[in-house]
Amino acid sequence: MTADRGSGRGARGLRVPAPETFSSRLRGEAVAARVGVWLAVCFGLAFLTGLISHYAQADHQPVPFPTSPSWGYRLTQGVHVASGTAAVPLLLVKLWTVYPHLFARPGRRIGELLRHGAERLSIAVLVAAAIFQLATGLANSAQWYPWEFSFRSTHYALAWVAVGALVVHIGVKLPAIRRGLARGALDAPTAPPTTPATPASPATPARTDGAPTRRTLLRATWLAAGAAVLATAGATVPALRRVSLLAVRSGEGPQGVPINKSAEAAGVLTSARAASYRLELVGPSGTRRLSRADLEALPQHTEELPIACVEGWSASGGWTGVRVRDLLALVGAPAASEVAVTSLQVDGAFAASVLPANFVADERTLLALALAGEPLHIDHGYPARIIAPNRPGVLQTKWVARLEVR
Ligand SMILES: Nc1nc2c(c(=O)[nH]1)N[C@H]1C(S)=C(S)[C@@H](COP(=O)(O)O)O[C@H]1N2
Ligand SMILES: [Mo]
């Protein structure tokens, strides 16, 4: 390494650090590879469960999303948010471990410059997409939307970018990953990232003073990731509720189920309580209008089903109401019909949804009138709401005004 490449002066005489300036022996391939493996696991899990969630909300499903198990979406979305949360401390440690590479200068040869530039660009895409995914996902689970774009489509598109860049990155770094994971790499004295690891020599201990070792750094990293998951997982795992200080939604809420949007926020306080409320049923044999008393007079069924919000929280409840398929029979429609659901809520992205035919045919799909043995709380969708098994929370439409067979 020549002196002029080791460090240099920028255009304005600013001293630009060289990778060698960063002397912490904690950095290097051993830590980067180990943290990287877990980052890849987290991003892989988040990607797969994200695809499931996206498909469950898609308008056109070539293969219908299944209604069983009823807790399936609750599980996959819980894993989605937990893996994304765990990835936050992992990504921070990983970036700290490798950022001195930012200051590496390539040689002057055109081939070297091009290779260096291409590698830099792919890393920039990966890091930007990863930070974007974690930041928007975290903000979303905290119900904070400081942006104008559509969360779902943007988070979905960038997921492909992040995973694509990740696959390229793993491919390019495979030799470094192998070296980093090799036995002894953790204890090697210092493994300058750009040269092959020097074999660990027992005569040269990694630790010369009271400074933390790589093992300590890794342990702290796993602890931080675990703590991040525990601090939020209570939003879906009842047993963890008391340790989940950061969980956005706990078990609180009327009738034991949290609330995302109140009747007041949805602007339905008056319409939902109006004595003139009628559920409009539209089917092949015409239109019927049913009051809440009419609905209560129909055969009632109780199902234990979760509300599983895309934001990661979920809660199970005992819902009582009329089977949607029984309602369709009143207007001459077969049980396996697609149904458009409209809320009393006048606007808002969740004011309408579609029940696919297999969901309508499932006898657990209810127009719920009661929760936990009491009439629905107005914030849970009084006078009537949709509750179906294995369905994303956003589609469990509250304050239902109309069911139309398509
Ligand atoms: N009309 C209407 N229905 C809605 C919503 C809404 O904003 N408006 N929010 C949905 C979302 S995002 C979730 S997670 C569930 C929450 O139901 P809960 O408040 O009864 O727990 O309702 C769904 N139904
Ligand atoms: Mo939700």
C-alpha cells in the first residue's frame, strides 16, 4: 500500500480518511459475515411473508387465498413485522462494520475504476432499499405515515429491489463470506477486509487490552435484535404483552380487541347509530333492506377468529353474527359468490372490500353483530362488520352498509 493511496487530500485540502484509518479490530469479515447471515435470514423471511400479505390483499387472485388455517395471516404478518424489527439493529451493526470501505480508492486503470464503480452502485442500491424498507415498515407499524406515496405498492416494489440487490451482493461477496465464517476468523488478530484472512495464530490473541472482543460485539448484536423483537412481538403474542414496551397495540380496546380507526375518526358516529340503518343486500333476485333487528332475528353463529392487522398487531375474539352465505341465500345467490362490501364510512382506503367466493362459501365468514357476547362496540363496527378467517385486518370491513353479489 503506497502512502498516497493510504490517505489523501480532497480538492479543498480536506483530509479524506482511508480504510486503514479505522483501526477498530472489531470490524472485518468475521463480524460482517455473521451479522450478514442473520440479516439475510430476516430479509428473506420478511420478503416471503410480505409476498403472502401482498397476495392476500390483491384484487385478482388466480389461485384464491385460502381461508384456513384461520390464524395463518396472523402468523405470517407477525413474522413479517418481527423479522423487519430484528433487522434494524442488525443493519446498523453491519453498516458500522463495513462503512470504512466507503473511503477505499480504486486504482487509476479504467477497468479497475469501472469495477469499483459498479460495485459501489450495487451497494448503494442495496443499502438505500434496505433502509427504505425498514424505515417505512417501522413507521407503518407505528401508524405514522409521514409520506404521500402509497405505502403498500411502494413497500412491495422496493422489496424486489432490496432482495434482488441482496442476491447480487451475496453472490459477489461469497468468497469474503466464506472467509468470514471460517473457523478461527472470529479470533484472528486483524483481518484487513481487502486481503485474505491471515490464519488465526494462537500466539497472537485477538485481545490486547480491555477493549470488547468481536464475540462481545456479536453477543450484544444478537441481544439487541432479540430485545427489539420482544419489545414489539407482544402486539401479536399475548404471553409477551407485558414485556412489549414498544408494542403499538396491546390487548387494550373495548371488548378485548384493539382499535385501528374509531367510529369518530371514520365519520360514522351518526350514521352507525341511526334508527334508519338498513343493511342493503343486492343479489340476483333483487335488493333487500334489513334493520339490525332483522339481522338479529336470523340464525346466529359464533366463531373465534383473529383480527390480524397488516401493521403486526393481532387479537382473537369471539364474534357472533349471521353467516354471509345465509344472507346471500336471501337474495337468491349461491354460497360461492364474490361479494362487494361497502361501509357507511364515506371515504378512506378501507371503506370497501371484496369477499372472494371461497371466503363467502366458508361458514365461518360472518357479518358480525356481537363481540365477546355483547353487541359490537361502535368502534368495532356497530351495527355490523365483516369477520372472516385468514383475512388481513384491513379487509375486515366495519360499519357495513351494503353487500352486493358480483
Ligand atoms: N370501514 C372501515 N373498516 C375497517 C377499517 C377502516 O378504517 N374503516 N380499518 C381496518 C383495519 S386496518 C383493521 S386492522 C381492522 C381493525 O378492526 P378493529 O378496530 O375492530 O380491531 O378493521 C378494518 N376495518
Ligand atoms: Mo389494519
